[in-house]
Amino acid sequence: MSCFVISSDDPKVTLKSYSGTFSGSKATVRINLEITDAHELAYIQRQLGDFQAAQAEARKAAKSKKPTPKPKTITKAKQLALPAPEDVA
């Protein structure tokens, strides 16, 4: 599992705005950051690239798994019965 964290302690990165929208059962979050340091920008872009690559790899691994075979169906066999009970007198 990957994670991306932006700290509020870093003055080089400022959260300008964020928004969220829904489309069916999925949501999209947009985050706008103002970054004043080129090194910080490169670091954030590298982290986001690693995050995206990890997700793509997980999707690829999930797709490549062989589907589980369906269980074989049992054909209907002739029903067997117990012999009739004998009268005991």
C-alpha cells in the first residue's frame, strides 16, 4: 500500500484549494498546491509518480491472476432408496 503525505509544517508548500466531485460510485478529489522550491516540487512529483506506478502494478497483478475455475456440476444421478422396513411382530 502506498501513501502520500503533505505536511503543514513545510512553508515551501501551501494548500491553495481543494474540491471533490462524485460520478456514480466514484469520487474525484482535486488538490491545488503552491510550491516555492524546485526541489520540493521534484520530490512531490517523484512521490506521486511512485504512487501511480504502485497502483498500476497492483492493477496489473490483479488482472494477471488466473480466474478461479467454476466447480464441476454434479450430474443428477438415479435416486437410491432404502428397502422398505419389515414388519416385526
